[in-house]
Amino acid sequence: MQYLSMKLFLTIPLQITSNMKDFVKLTKRKQTYIIVISFVLLSIVFTYLHHSTLEIHGPIGFYIIPTFLGLAVGLLCTAFIQKVQTNNNDKYLFCLNLVELLANALNEKDDYTIGHSHRVTRLSMELGNKLKLSNSQMEILRLSAILHDIGKIGVPDTILLKPNTLTPEEYDIVQQHPKQGASILQPMSDRKLIKQVIVIIRHHHEQFDGSGYPHGLTGDSIPYLSRIITLADSFDAMTSDRPYRKKMSKSLAIQEIKKGAGIQFDPILANTFIEALEGEIADALCEKHAKCKMLPLIKSKEISRSFELQYCRANYEFCARYKIKNKANRPINLLPDGTYLRP
């Protein structure tokens, strides 16, 4: 028993602490202390109850060896739990990145929707900054804006790219895309962030007076961040060419936003949105922003501005380039969202 305890005490912690960074993370978690203390107490109690069978005597046998054994087993169990959680997190990030890539691919299908999700995200982030949303709200808003039209993957191209007015039947199909977008993300709904994103995407076509879809919600019953994306989505739609019409000027689109305040749009948010449209990008919080070599390489000013708003301020820690501290390991064409700039 004593030999086994000492062997476990010497070998298991060495294996766990072979990567010092992982061990430091492990010791900073409350969960680690709870599990380790539980195993130490369990080991001492077990030894006390069975000391005669195990032929253990004295303080070393009663306390020191059981403590070492409990410590070793506790650390081993905690390390295993952390490994499982890390693997689950990696799978979640992979799925989320895949969905984002699908959303971007959807917008690249034709000349009329190229960059749409980036522009909607940029406008949403500008309004979010104007409203002084928290960092967590800004990240939820960013993801929701990028993925807001993901449900259109299920809408046939013959309808999406139709050069004239849709029939009532075709419009009914288009109106299903918020629900379809929510369904696509549903497998990841065990994550609190994604669960919130699903709700926002489902309701981004609701209108303030209740005439929107899919549920005809009114006023404050519409999720707050959905109301923000509704403004950004509508403004970009008005100021972009479509197969069936030419784009509006910015000033005319602003007039339409004013007309729709209290009807299609939240009136308070509409006024703030118009102010945000005329504002400038605030100073970046990321200390590496001024030295970033990627943003100047992006030819589209809209996309460059979108990346700057999404990643260079409150959410700069989410930037893929920022995460890679070693410049030698940072690809020159790596974009902030983890994708690569095409030549």
C-alpha cells in the first residue's frame, strides 16, 4: 500500500505537470481544489476505516501517504475533466467557424450580396458602440449579425436571385429563413452564447408594430439585439443594388429609416442609428492596431472597416492575429476572423 501510494504520488503529478502552462491553468480553477480536497479527505477516511486490513500504523501511514494519494488521484481526475472540456470546446469552435464560413459563402454567391453580412455586422457594431453595449453583448451582436442570414442556405437560388418581384408563394419561402437559421445553430444551443444568438437570428425580421415575421412580435417583446440588426440589415438592403432594383443613396435611406421609426423600427434605436451613421470609428483598444499589416492589404474599405469594428476595439482578444503572439507563426494573409485573404 505504501509503495503504491508513493509511486502514484511521484509519477502522476509529474505526468500532469509535464506542460507547466496547463498545470498553471489547472491550479487557477476552483473546480481543481474542490476535487483534490474531496479525494484527499476520502483517502484519509478510507485509510482510517481499513487501517487494520491494510496494516497501516503511525502518522505517516494514517495521514501523509493518504494525503499524497488523494492529491495525485484528484489532480489526475481534474486533468482528465479539463481535457474533455477542452476537446468539447475545440469541437464547438470548429462547428462555429464552419457555420461562419457557410454564411460568408452564402454572401459570395452573386454580385448583389457580396459583403452583405460584413456590412450588416459593421453597422450593427457601430450602433452597439454608440449604445455602449458591454463586451459580452458586443460579441453576441457580432456573431448574430454575421450569421443572421444563414437560413437562406435553404432558399433556392431561383428565388434568391430572381430579377423581378417574388410571388406570394416565393415570399413565404423566403420568410422561413429566420427559423431555418435558428435550426442550423440548434445543435450548438447547449452553449449559452449560441442559445442567445439563435433567439436574435429568429427574430431579426420582426417589426416594431407587429407586422414582421416569423411571430409578429411587437415593441419591446422583440429582442433588443434583433432590433439593432433589423436596422443594419434594412439600411444595407436599401443602399445595395438588388436584381430587381437599384440602390438608394445614403441620404434617401436615412429618410426611409426616419419614416419607419415606430412602425418597422424601434424609434429610439432608429434615431441613435442615424447618429451612428454619421460618426467616426472610435480609437482602437488593441495596442497592435497601429502596427497591423493586414488591414491595409484589404482592398474593400467596407470589409476592412467591418474587421476593424469587430476585432480592433472591445473584442480585439477575439482577433485570430492577436491570439498568435509569435510573429513567426502568424501567416501574413491571416484575417482577424481566422480565414485567409485571397490573392
